[in-house]
Amino acid sequence: MNDRQKLPVCVAGASGRMGQMLVDAVRQSDDCVLAGALDVAGSPAIGRDAGAFGGQDTGVAITDDLAAGLARSRCLIDFTRPEGTMAHLRECVRQRVNLVIGTTGFSDEQKAEIARAAQSIAIVMAPNMSVGVNVTLRLLEMAARALSTGYDIEIIEAHHRHKVDAPSGTALKMGEVIAQALGRDLRDCAVYAREGVTGERDPSTIGFATVRGGDIVGDHTVLFAGTGERIEITHRSSSRVTYAQGSLRAVRFLAGRESGLYDMFDVLGLR
């Protein structure tokens, strides 16, 4: 397949750890080609080749000009921060470029704007693009239904020291999936902190615990603690490459779609 037949993809945050992983995944893909690379204004990476950090020549320079960076692309992959993603979203709508969003930490208002934008472009939005994580979410749904009484539910997550939001988007998604399976609303039953004399545990709650340190890519464990037994469902990431490969599956899923808001369950056929 020559480059003209491949899906032209733009990567946001191209000089970051995840951005570089995405650039490399696109470069090595058989059916996608790097058509743009974005970074924040003032970044020392502006003007450099997007593959320079990995010793590669992609022929695509990193830019802070959204319009120019997206001009030749059909899909943007964005793992940045909410404020950056929202700016990218508006330009994607203007240019009719589809969007894969791996960013987490959005407010309800920002999520509503994304949903409105999906009336004009096709968007895959998921807190975790890993195929394994999304299979884990399906397993958690099944476990929650089977263990709906007599089991206390705790979600423990660990990430690297640079992560700025907590709990992680993946941990929150796990909580949402479990709460929905139990007929609850996570906003009403989540417990994010415990300190001092807290009293006995409310059996209807879902607890969260957060660890930040070192270079941990991402560990998530859901504990179903009953009387006489406990069940632990764990996913551990050892490399961001799983997120990059899942993102490319999302790009392929969006090819030919003009609008709609999807998640990785749609991409993987897990509905």
C-alpha cells in the first residue's frame, strides 16, 4: 500500500512520551501515514521532525499551528490535557477531521461539548485505549452482576509520578461500569478518600485508592471482598505501546464514518 492509499493521521502532543509512542506506531503501520504533528506553543520541539526523538525521519515537522497541522489529516489522535483537547476538537470540527480522544479529566461541560461535536465529526473517546483494559471492563461488568451482594468493591490504581489527575480515567471508567451493572450511579456511591474515624464501611459504596510514583505505566486492580474469599481482577501495563495500538484500531474504526460518539467497546465489538 503506498502512502496515498493510507489513512493520514495527525498526532497531538507529539514530543511527549505518549506522543512519541503514537508517532512511532503510525510510522510502522501498514495502513496509516503520519500527516501532521502538534505540540504546544513554546515547546522546544516546534520545527523538529516528529520522528527525531527516535532517530527517524518522517518528513513531518512538529507545529503549534492547529490549522496547518490538521490540514492534510483525516484523523487526529489526542492524548494531551483537557484544555488542549478542547481547542483541538474545535479545529477538528471546523476542518471535518475525525478524532480519537485518550485524554482524561474532562468536566461535565467539556464532555457535553464533545458530544455536540460528535454530531459533526466521528469521535472515539475512551479513558484507556488498551485492548486488554477494555476486555477487563467487560469482565468487571460480568463479575459485578454475579457478586452484587455480600461483596465490598474497591478499586486500586497506580501510575507514574507525572500523572496530574486522580483517580485515573481508567479507574473511574471501571467504577462507572461496575456501578451501572449494579444499578447505581457512581456519583452517589464513590468514596475517594478515607481518613480518621470513618465508621463501618457502607456496603453500597465503591472505594478508590490512588498510588503515584516512579515510572509506573498503569496498574489497576478491582477487589471484590466477601466473607471467606476475595476476587481480584487486575490489569497491568508495562508499555504505552498497548495504548498506541488500540488508538490505531480506533482510527481504522472511524475511517468512512462521518459523525457519532463511540468508545472502545464499539471499536472492539464488545457491545
